[in-house]
Amino acid sequence: MLTVDKVEKSFGDNNVLKGISFSVNKGQIFGLIGKNGVGKITLINIIAGLSSADSGTCRIDDQVITVSNKSLSIGYLPDSPNFFEYLTCGEYLDFLLMENHSERRKKLLDLVELMPDTKISTMSRGMRQRLGIAAAIIGDPDIVLLDEPTSALDPSGRADVARILVDLKGMGKTIILSTHILTDMEKVCDSVGFLSDGIIAKALDIKELDKGGKHIFVSIDGNMVNELFFNKEDIPYEIMKDGTFRFDLGEDHNLEKQQALFKSLSGLNVRIDSIHSEVGTLDKIFQEVCR
């Protein structure tokens, strides 16, 4: 398990991190979300052991991550990885492995679906990102940190990276994923944290998105709208510009109110065109928390 506990970091008078705390279990992916400049890379560098926190700790199980602790197994893919362009994929991984580990090299290349004789100078951005992931896990690390691994990739390239992340998760890797492409996070993450003003302003299990929001939208035949009468159920509502009714179930998504609403609707002599709940998305939450 990766545990980040009350991590603080300042640069001069700029308090970038003001007490960051969260944990990620083995075999889970945690999405780190926030606007540019809020300290995501600073936090990732501290978790990677490349920088020190002013206070607080990061731990892998019972071991504290520090700049001087060389015994920990952590893989890190930066936003723009650099390669030796004149090498092939196989030669580059051989260089990183330092010795002849043909079996390990083949396993990595199979995972990221690259051929050993492909020249790096000829590779697309998506292929380079996949090679970067292979390089990040060259030593079979317990923790994998990925900064914008799908940046500037087309849908096919993003799907390739998502597949690799799911495979790594299946291997029991603990993964921290930072990306601005929130739809990718919804597909692969188990939980996310929204970093804003130096703290994790909101954290949630990705499954919570499936619960929908506090509003239910009801679309009714336009000629029958005037016949509606919901006040007896005491459910606040408003009529949107398109004539759709928006009912407010409250912050706790009150089940009794929902049941009362459906019972009231079933007793009306109107034609209901559609009923749907508010769809929860990371983008909506980002706009609320980080704007």
C-alpha cells in the first residue's frame, strides 16, 4: 500500500502542498486531478523519492520514501520521456536492463506491443509512450507513477495505454495517474483525488459516479405540461428552458423522495417522454471543485 500522510512543501513564500493525505492499495489506480500549477508534479516527485517534503511522509507499506532510500521499487514516467533515438526498442531496454535479460525484455515488449527491432527515431508518439511505460517498469516496481501518459495521443493510442494500465493493475501494481483527460481516468481508475489550493479538496471512489446526481429530469409531452401538479409530494422542482422538469432530491439523493416522485408521475394522466438522473462525471466535479 502507498500512504501519503500530511505532506507539505513550500518554495519560498509559495505554499504548494498544505497537508496532502491519501492512500492507494496494491492493485489499484489512483487518479490525481488538478489544474496546471497546483503541485501535482511536486507531489509526484516527492512520492518518487526525487524531492523531499518539508513535513509529512510517504510510505510503501512500512518503509518511508526518502531521497536517500535506494531500496524502494518505484517506476516513474515523466510527461515527455527522452530516448536515444539511434537505438531500437530492444537495444534501449537492453541498455536499461544493464545485462542480458532477454526473457524480461521480451515480456516488456509483449506487454506494450512493440517489436524489438523498431528504430526509436521512426516511432509515433503513442509508441514512444508505450516504450516509456516499459522503461518505467523495467525493474518490476511496486509503485508506478505516470504523468500525462495519454497526452497528445489519438483515441487508438489512448486505448493502448489504458489497456496497459489495466494489465499492470492486474499484476498488482499500485499506480498514480496524472492526466487532464478525465474520461480516461473514469475508465481505468479505482479512486481519484482533486488537488486544489494545496490540499486534496475532494476524494472519491470512481464507483460513486454511477450513483448519479441529486437531480432527476423528466421530459413530458409539451401539450400536457399545464396539467402537472407535484406540490403534494413536496419535491422542489423547476422547469428548464426546453420544458424539462428538474426535480431536486437533495444532497443525499433521498430514496423516499425518488419513490414519491415516481409514484406521483405514475398517477398523472400525461405522456412521459423520458426520465433520467443527472450523470456524474469527473469533468463536472472538476468544474465544481477546481474552478
